[in-house]
Amino acid sequence: MAASRVTVVVADSGDWSALFLGDELIDENHSISTWAWLDLLNELGVEVERIWDVPFEDLNLGRCGESLAAFKEEVAEWLVSRT
């Protein structure tokens, strides 16, 4: 895959942003949505694991620290507890 240029343009007031992949506008709004970032990653060929509808208030994120593995383990435990 050829290298692509991602550009984020933010208004001087910080209240408006635009996200571009090359010359293509991906999203523009008060903030760039999660969906726009996921679409961008998909366009770039990045595999994204999506785990939806997780009630963050029910998770023990304090034990996760900054570890993705610990975070995924906490989510997996929550998923198992739902069944």
C-alpha cells in the first residue's frame, strides 16, 4: 500500500475539525467522531477489532492501567458475565 497522508485541520477556536485522507474529506464537525476514525483506519487497511456496547461504568478499569491486554481481559470477563 502506498503511503497516505492524513491531515487534521482544527479551527483556531478549537471548536471545529476536519479530517482528510489525501484530498478526500473523511469527516468535519465539532469533533471527529469515532466512526470517522474507524472508517479512516479501514481505508488505510488497518484491522480494527470492534467491541460494542460495553458499559464502561461496570468495568474495573482501574486495574487495567495503560495495558491494552488488561483492558481486553476486563472486557472479555464482562462479556462472559453477560451470558
